[in-house]
Amino acid sequence: MNEAIQTKLEVLPHKPGVYRFLDKTGTILYIGKAINLYNRVRSYFNSDLYDRPRIKQMMPLVVDLEVIETNNEIESLVLESALVKKYNPLYNTDLKDDKSYAWIYISTKDKFPTVKIVRTLNEKEYKKGELFGPYPSGLATKRIFTYLRKLYPFCNCCKENSKESLYYFLELCPGPYQGHITEQDYRKNINEIIKFLKGRKKGQIQQLEREMKTYSSEKQYEKAAKLRDRVNDLKYLGEKIEFTYFDTEEDYKTRRKNTLKKNFDGLRIELGIEDLNRIECYDISNISGKEAYGSMVVAQDGEIKRSEYRIFKIKSMDTPNDPAMLTEVLTRRFANKEFSTLPNIVLIDGGKSQLGVVKKAIPEGIFILGISKGKRHKRKGGRLLDEFWGMYGDDIQQLDIQNRSILIDLRDEAHRFAILHHRKARSRDSQASQLETIPGVGKIRRKALMSAFGSIENIKKSSVDELEKIVGNRKIAEEVFNHFKTS
């Protein structure tokens, strides 16, 4: 694994999305989807997880990777399918056929709109109605379609001057062409279906969950299971999907970028920072002050910029003092000329006390913001609500921020990134300690061995010649080899 890939693996998001593996010419070898990009992509670089021969054959060719974050799992499924069909990667064996996902189409411009499940649509039809989806699970879509028709009957079985169909007698068609329902009342049913497909189904889900609990308490488990499946279907179709029928990869990325920018602009207005474009967030990870690391993560115009993450090993102390460690990190960051751009906001994972201490390390003109866990829960048994603190001169005020999602994401990323490096350091020290008893292997050689081989397990698998290249001495290389051979 080259250094570029190693760096990208460290900053992968714990978010759904699509990933691509590329060879040395930039050709896409494989495209996949993930509920959690961090876990899924890293698994490919664990040799124990080569469960597919084609993947094992591909991995030595991989020299780079790219990821596209999505809002949810369904978007990652749809985007993966579109990209596989576009690029036809050599190592993808699925999704290369012409299968399309299901959509629900409503011909809203007709006098009596119809509702139907479609997999293909021409532009003329598209302009005459509304399209909802896509839905990768055709079975779930059919179940919801049937459920909607029972709740809000509609007609897709009759024409003008025709007789009532069987669906009318089953109470699934209101008989608009036979005069059994007015155009106004029919339109109300259609509007309710549109509201439902746009996500306004909370009340129905709650009602079904109450019924499900009742059936369960009465030990009518089969009925409870059916309602459970319906609730899952409703939640499935309730995912907000930022993907339209004629979308390309570029369309999707542009729209998502614009959405993030819009949310960022909302934060700018809330805080009254006219030129807000960059936020840097900082956190500390250590145990009793040992192996302490500070992290810096960045958002630019609403997008998290993982290529600009930085890690700082704490040098000034080895006792627990997070505010002092944050001050060291911030002092080093703003003294470092490598960073040509100053942030508009410095976000600290901490409350009032931390803000008061770190203020002296932050240049004038940069707004200082803190985020901390409050005392109130979002709901009973749920996580604590986040509280925000802003520094105005020497005055620290609690803020009620509505456009908070980017701030919470940054805090979570800063926390994760700091912990990652703290744990790596502890692991290296723990493994390196196994080398301490070997004659001739001092601190410098221990560090060189761990840097070259990455782990004790890899050192154990190495030959004397390979070890000699690192330690620079044949006798000491034999000592290392024999130590693990006999241990």
C-alpha cells in the first residue's frame, strides 16, 4: 500500500457513499457502495478479507482511490449503479445489465392523475408529472404502492365513458370517470399521496407502531410482523433522495455541493460573519496525558476538506490538561507558515472554560466557537443535546444555532481523527516494547523496524536479509530473527 492511499484511508468518512479503485494510469478498476466508507474501503486492504478471487487479483493493481459521499444508503446504491454502467469497470461483475430502479410516477397535469410504478420514462411524460424515487427495492415499492392505494384510492384502470372496474368494487378506485367522486376530492387524494412520498408520514408510522405494540402484547406475532414490515417500508421510502431520473454523476455532485453551501450560508447569516468560508475544528485525545494528540479538521464553503486534516503530537506536557494542550496546538498552527489561509471560525470541542484559555493563541478577527454536551437529552434515553458557545471580546455567550449540522460533523471528525492517532501511537508503543529485550535493538532501531514493517507480526514473517536492510547489522538482524523464531 502506497503512502497516498494510507493517508486517504485515515481520513475516510464514517458516512454512506461510493468508492472507486484506480490503477497507475487512472483507469477505474472497481466501483462499490458502502453504508460506512471508512469500514468498507479499509477492509479491502486487509489480506484476510479477500473472499472473492477477482478482488484478490485486483488489489495489487490499485494505486489510488476516490470516494463520493452520499446522504444515505439508497443514494449510494443508485449512484453506484449509474457509475458502473457509465464506466464498466473490469472488476465489477454486477450492475452491468440494463436493469433500472423503480420510481413512482404521478401524472399531476392530467384531469384525474394516475399513479404508477415505472422503470423507464421519456422526457414528455417526465414534464407532465412528478417522479419519486429511485427505489432499489422493487418489492418494498410495490408494497407501499398497494398501501397508498388503500389509504388514498386512485384510478389507473379506467378511461372516460368506461364502466366501473373491479378495482372500484374493491374500493381501490374511486370511480372518477363514472361520476362517483368530484375532481376536487380526487385531487385531494393525489395531493395526500404526494405529501406522503415527500416524507410527511410521521403520523402514519407512529399509528402503525402503536398497533404493532398492541398486537405484540396480545401475542398476535404474525400481525405484528406484518406491521413491522410496513413500518420499515414507510421508512425506506421516506429517505430523502437527492437524485433525479436524468441525473449524471456531475449533476449529483453539483447539487449536493450547492445544498451544503446553502446550509453554510445559513450559518453565516446566523453568526453575522459576512465572509464566512472556512472553519477549523480542534480536539485532543490522550489517556492521563500520555500519547496526546491534537487534531485539526477543516470545512470550506460547507464541504469537509479531508485533504487538509492535520495532526499534532503534543510536546509540552505529559499530564492531563486539555485546555493547555489545545493552546499548544493552536499556537503551533498559527505560527506555521505552511497554512496560507486563516479560518473565519475556530471551533473547539469544549465549553466556556476551554474558550477562555485558548483565546490567547488565536489571532484577532477570528471568531471562536465552542461545542459541548449539554445537560438535556434530545429525547428520553437519547443522546445529550449539543450546546454552542461564542466568544465576543472577553464575554462568552451561549448561542442557539439552527444551521448546526456542519459544526456537529466537524466536532465528530476532529474527535475521531485525534483518537485514531492516539490509538495508533499506543499500539506502536505496545508492539515496539516487544523489541526492547533484544540485544543491540535500541530506541532508534525499534523505531526503524516498526516504521519499515508496520507491526510485530510483519517483523516475525521477515527474513534475516530483510531485517538486515533495516537494522544495518547482520548479527543484530539474526538476534531479531531468532528472538521471534523461538518466542
